[in-house]
Amino acid sequence: LSESIVGMVVSVLVAGEAHGLASQALAEAEVTLEGFKGDKHSGLTHPSGSRTPWYPRGTIIRNSRQISLVSEEELAETARALELPELPPEWIGANLLIRGLPGFTQIAPGTRLFFGRDTFGSGTFGSGAVLAVEGENYPCKTAGAEIERHVAGRPGLAVQFPKAAIHRRGLVAWVERAGFIRPGDLVHIGPPEE
Amino acid sequence: LSESIVGMVVSVLVAGEAHGLASQALAEAEVTLEGFKGDKHSGLTHPSGSRTPWYPRGTIIRNSRQISLVSEEELAETARALELPELPPEWIGANLLIRGLPGFTQIAPGTRLFFGRDTFGSGTFGSGAVLAVEGENYPCKTAGAEIERHVAGRPGLAVQFPKAAIHRRGLVAWVERAGFIRPGDLVHIGPPEE
């Protein structure tokens, strides 16, 4: 099983209400059952949009896309595919940059991600936030356009991004348990054994 | 893919606040984002319990187990395994009895189940309730005890039920989209093609 797969939080970011997709790094995120406090994607419910085209636009549905998570390793692969020196998580509005979980975007829907700072076995790890994976985040031209806006002399990046980032654009998730998430926290796939 | 797999709602049931596990059949269920209206398992959040032993008991978490769904065919298999003439969904507190979806309990976490009465292609199917699969419901002795209580002269059923029902005790789910569900409604795995 996956007991031994432990990642680390590199960055914690929030996308405020300002227009645009971009997020900003913070020293910590307060995570409620609505999502990251202050993030525009927070809420127990939200209006349906382009991600759920089978509902009339604006139908109030339960929000299972509160938080966007990306992998440092996968972002580096996408940057290489686009021949970019860097691809910061801020540009594509991510909330969490994670290091050390191979095949991050393929983590199965329904998987719980446990966050905490304590070493396992201390009995206190379970005090942190827990996210439930909704599924793979499919890369879109909106995120591509934000990248293109940051890179001088590279018209076309908006359109190139979706293909370059497919199956490595990370996950969207909802909060099962409230808490705080900070850079340096560990990420455990499934309940830590205590 | 699964476009052509369509099941049918046989019964709609609600478990009221009365003690015990049992549910009662109704002519329709009003489904809100909290669950089945009037059901004791409803709520956008709920206190953690024996199903999430990694949280301190009573921690308020997101409720992803609002609704219990069982399959007519799987219930019949479990009844045969227990040498029972019947195993009504009421006894084990189910909210929906579904017919015609093979391997029901193995439907993957995150799958959306679309409910509606209209034939597909009419453009109006999408007005019904939509549930998101949390996952397999693991059979427990509490449900077994309720069965034993209904069957004269069969002590031991409480303990026999978990083994007899494993991987065919159905699913638990949460509501993505509100609506009504009625006996005779169709159940579509994933968005109906319209």
C-alpha cells in the first residue's frame, strides 16, 4: 500500500478576489470546510461553470473543487516541454505546491491527503488539515494565457499549455477536515499509521 | 465507456431520527445538498465516528456519506448467502434501491450518478438530482443485528452479515446537485449524452 509515500508542502498560496487566475504565496493557509480562507474558490457550494457543462450554468452545486494542488516535479516537466526556465505555481493559480509524490496527478479520486508537521508515530500528526481528491485538474487555455502574459516574446503559450500540461497539471480537492497548512508540512496519502 | 449503462430506481427510502438503522419507503425523496430531506444522515458536515477512526470522535468533518445506495441484484446475492428468503433495503437503512447496474458496489469513488425520468436525448434529463460516489459501504454488525432482529430463529445473523455482504453492500454518496428522486427514475453513470 501507500503507507510510506510522504510528500512535503513547498508553498501555500491563495487566489484572492482580484480578477485573474494568479495566486500568492503565504506563510500559512487557514483551511476551513469551505476551502482556503480568502481564496476565491472557497465555499461549501458554488455555481456550476465550464467544468460541469452538463448543468445549466450557474446551478448551485456542491463545491468539490475548492483547492488546486500541483507537483513541483510535474511543473518542472511541463516547463521543460514548453522550453520555459520556470513555471511558478502562482501563474496558474495553484493553492499548494507539493514535492515528493510521484505520479501526483494520477492520485485516485476519493484519496485523502493528510497534512501535518509532526513525524509519524508521535500521535499528534492527525491534528492537521485533510483534503479529499476530487480528481485530475484538466489544463485550460485560461491558465495558459496567464503564463503567456508572464513570458516576453512567446506568443502561443496559451494554446501550447493545455497539451504540455495534460496529466501533470495536478489535482483539485475539497476539505474533509479543517486545520492549517504551512510550508514544510508533510503530506501523507491516506491516514498516517500511528 | 459507460454511456449505455442505465439503471432504475426501485425504491426511495428515508431513515428518520428514530433510534435504529431502519429506513422507510416513500413516494419520492426531496434531495438537497445536505442529503435526503428528513434523513438522519443528512448534513453538509457531520461529526466523525467509527467510519473515520483517524479523527478524534466528534470532529466536525465534511459529510460525504449522506446517502446509502444498494443494488437489488447484490442484495439478492447476500440474501442467498445468508439463506434468507428476502433482504429488504429497509432493514439495513438504505436510501435507494437500484436495479440493473452490474457490479454496483465497485463503481469507482468520484463517479457521478445522474437521476431522472426522461429518456435520454430529450434534453430534459439533466434536471434531476446528481449524487457523487464516496465509495463502497463496508458492511457492519449493526446492520447485521437489525437483520437478525427481523428473522425469527436465526441467531448469529448479526455476525454473519458482514462477511456475506462484503463488496455487495452498496455505496455511500453525497449530493452534487439537488432535485427529486422517485421510484421509476433512471440512473445514469456519468453525464447523460444529450
